[in-house]
Amino acid sequence: MIFCPQPYRFVSNAMPITRFGQNNDDAKAHPSHVFRPRKQPDAKPHFRPKAVFRPVTPFVYPLQFRSTREAERAAHAMGIETVNFQDDLAAATYIVNGLRRFYDAGYPSFRAIIPSNAIPNGSPAEVSGDTLRYNPGYDWANIQGHQRGMFDAGLISSGHPYAIIDHEMGHLLENMQRAKRRHFATWLSRQTLTGETTHPLRCDALSPQEVDLLSANVSRYAISQADGSEVVPEIFCGLMGGKSYSEAVMNLYQSYGGILNPNPV
Ligand SMILES: [Zn+2]
């Protein structure tokens, strides 16, 4: 007996494929079957930031933790494996509540949150790979006031109360995009395929025009690293704060590994 992958009824009762507007009683009776020719996609994908991005849960009711252990349990419940807030309840409260918004929206999260004394003074946190390191010497009790001041001075791209978390999530998501590309490149080389390209994400220096574009439209922090490593986090942070950017800014964002899907999981 020959195996037929499609059951016979799909062949005999094939759905009517009818051009839109053609007089066909069956198509009228079942309008969902009407074939509407799709607009051909543009050669260059057109990006509409407002249509794609919405800020994740713009307001969260912040949890008040009675201890850092309680905050660590909340972080574990979001799938974060290693969490150490020491005794810094202000840091724990800010970080966990900031990340809850992303968790609720279906984003991936960090694998670990740990303290690091190596972070420069005045900087609250940094990301390496999928680990969030926070500065135990930072003034976490007043972080929302500090970040508001930085936004008003044009240093950071968002005045959202959790802008610092939005920025660090931008680093995590960019790192994940880069890891994905590397994985794909390795897979391709194992297949010994020829003529394939993996379109690696760029990591070359920003041009003077790009520096001008970012400083005029995003933030001063976005141009703080010549290799563009603060571009994606700052634009992502602005998007999460409810901003939309021009196509030129969004193309730059994508070229460095910025994600476009607001719910990437
Ligand atoms: Zn950064």
C-alpha cells in the first residue's frame, strides 16, 4: 500500500480558491475561503515602530518585600536560578519589581542576579551574558530619583520608573540575539554548506553620522561606547518607555541585534 500523507477527503473537498470579487456562490457562503491576493512584501522590510512595539505593562503594582529572602524567592519563581541580594532590600525590591513586568509579558529573563564590587561608582548594574550584576555600593533607595535626573539631563532615553531595568534587559536580549547568530553560524559550518551567509550582527564603531543621529534622537548614553554596545539597550529602554523612533534609528537598532517582537518567547 502506498502511503499517502494527505487524507483523501482533503483532495476531494478542496476548499474553493476564488479571486476576491469574483461571482462565486460558495465563496460568498464561506467568505473565509475567499482568496485575497496579498500585497507583495517590499524588497526592504518596512518597519513601523508604533505598530510593533508597545511598552510592557507600563504600570506594575510594586510588591513590598519584608526581606531580601522573600525577594529572592520571587526571583526564583520567575525562573531566575541564582539570586543573591545579600541584605540590600532596596536593590532587591527595585530589581525584582522591574523584572516582573517583563516576566508578565512573556520575556526571557536573566539566569543569575549577583552583586559585584567591580562595577564603577555611580553605575547601578551591568550585564554579562545572561547574568545581571548589581552594584551593592549604589544608592538603591533613591534610584528612581537618580534615573529621573539622568533622563532630564538627556543622558538616558527613558523617564520610566524602571528605566534602568529596561536598559539592562536590552543588553540581555541583544546578547541572546548574538548567541543565536553564533549558534546558527556554527551549525552552518558543520553542514559544510557553501554560498550561505549568516548576516552577523555588526560590532564595528559608530560612524560620525550615526553618533549625531543617536545623540539627537536617543540619548547621550547611547553613544558612550564607540563599538555601539550601548545602542540597543538605550533604544530598547526608550521603546519600553513608550517612545517611537524613526526608521533610521530602528535600522541601526536592528543592525546591532535589537529585537522587534515585543513578546519574543
Ligand atoms: Zn548598558
